[in-house]
Amino acid sequence: MELTNQDIADLVAFRRELHRFPEISNEEEATARRVVDFLAGTGPSAVLTGLGGHGVAIVYEGAGPGPTVLFRSELDALPIEELPDIPHRSTVPGKSHMCGHDGHTTILAALARQFGRRPPARGRVVLMFQPAEETGNGAAGVVADPRYDKIRPDFAFSLHNVPGTPLGHVRLKPGVVNCASRGIRIVLDGKTAHSSMPETGTSPMLAVSRLMPALAKLGGGSFHDDDFAMVTVTHASMGEPVFGIAPGRAEIRATLRTRLDERMADLCAAAEALVHEAAGKDGLRHTVDYHEIFVASLNAPEAVEHLRAALDAEGIPHDEEQLPLRASEDFGVFGHSSKSAMFFLGAGVDRPALHNPDYDFPDDLIAIGARIFMRIARNLLG
């Protein structure tokens, strides 16, 4: 279960190569190809490409019957300009791995090296390199792909690095660990007019001014209560940037957030009712649509127990502090058909936060994450 010094050197170089050539959600074609090329020599039983977009599944079969265990990482980067001048800085303007998905992918590559030398004794391991996590459509696309039925797991595991937590320390709990969220886009249509005669048009100004605070007030409840809801207005625009035209069109965008999917349905209905009322009052037409839809991520108790056993066997400290997180994560989709669990691996107390322009995944986490996943696999599959 050990990685050699040469393995570590190769894996660090691979992680930094991924970092230099980031691709954002739904554009990860070259990243997927790099993964397949890097793991070609590990002798997998099967390689599935183009899953749910640019997803890749690398499969290692055991000699005997047993469960299917899936380990998942993400391929996508973010549309953020990287700031620090490091040797492996992003070569792509305006794009960078500021969430550490390059590190998560490398952790799975470390597993592939080890399974290439010693496959599981029974069952099978699926290494799932998933696209488009940041936009919420990646996991759903993978699971909806007809070929997913061939690799559908009994257990699914994932991790995410978390700056602000001591390096190598794990946060883990059963139940909700990531909130459901979705973007709501509201368009209000009226009629433009000359700015000297606004009464001849139909302006969305008053509707916008009422809707933004009303949407925010839909939030409420304690974060640790299942009735928690949060609405964050993220964008608003109205009319043209000129002085001679009274506006006839406006757009509002907001993020809806809840702990549970059932509560999200109620929040969407309440938001749509507000829009209908505000638009109707001023004679406006309106449309509402949703984007970047994330279901709630819930850790199955049995999967959590397997994770805890692995952490204890490896002597890795863990607790339930700081969970659940307000942030969303599309790994929850895998839990709809498998016993799944995600843990959160400390990236260091003083490291910049995720999505900051100066974040860089710590290479020391590659071996730690691989140890945890490998212990799970050997405990379940031998």
C-alpha cells in the first residue's frame, strides 16, 4: 500500500502539469486525455471515456466476486486569473486550478499506480475522473450516461481539500455535508420609452427594487436546522447604459441555498410566486429559469463507517467540526444510487481559501489522500 519515492516524484510532476494547463467545466478534453495517457501503463481492465461529457472511468477488476467501489475526483478548473508567479503557474489566461481539482485527480492517479501492481482481490475498483463539478452538471451527466450502468458502484467515495484546517486533518460526518443550491435567473420585460416621457413605456425599475430585498428575505432558519434557506442576489441589470431611454427590460440573478432538496422545492416555489406578483403589479412579462443545479450531498452512515475505519487504521485524525458546509458539491448525485460519503482533507491553516487567485494545492496531500482511499479499497476488496 506504499507509494515509492519515484511514484511521488512522478505524481507531483503530473499534478503540476495539470495545474499548468487548466480547462474549465465542460471543456476538459485535453485534461481527460492527459489522465488516460498517464495511467495507460497501469494495465486497467477497462477504460471508459467521454462519460457525461469528458469524464473518464478507469476500472480494475478483482479475481473473485465482490462489491464495486468507486472513487471520484474532478477534472475542471475555474475561470480565475492566477496571481502568484510559481514555476507551474497556469499557462492559460483567465483560467486556473484554484479549487485543487488537479490534486484530487492526482490522488486517484496514485491509486491507479498501486492497483496496477496489485489489483483488488475481489470485486472491482472504479476511478471516476468527473467533468464539470463547478457548474453542477458533471455528476448528473455521468450518472445519466447509459454506460454508467456498467460501472454503477455499491459504494462511492470522494474528498475535497479544505484550507483553514490543519494539513492532513479530516472532517467527516454522516448526513448532510454540503447544501443544495441553484441559480435562479429572472427576466422582466416591459416597454422602453424616451426618458423625457417614461409614462409612455413600461419600466421594470419598481419591480426590481421590490424583488431584490424580497428575495433575500425568503432566507431564514438556523444553518443547523433542516428548515434553513438562504438567497443571495448576485447580479442585477436594467435597460441600456445611456441617458435617453427609459428601461424596458431587467434581469436579476440570485443563488438559492438549502440544507435539503425538499426545502429547495419550497424555496423555488416561493421565489417564483414573488416574481409573478411583482411582475403582475406593473404589467410586466416575466420568465424564470434555473442554472448550476446542485442537489444536497448526504453521507450514508455505512459509507462513513468504512471511512472512519480507514482513517483510524492509518492514524489520521478526524472529527465532525465545521460540517456541514454551506458550499455545494455535485457528488451528492452518486448517493442517489450508491452508499456514498465525502470527507474533507485539511490543506493547512494558513493556506489561501479555495477560489482565491493565489491558491495552490499542497503536494503533501497526494500521499495522504491516496492512503485513505487505498485503505478503504483494501478493507472492502482485499
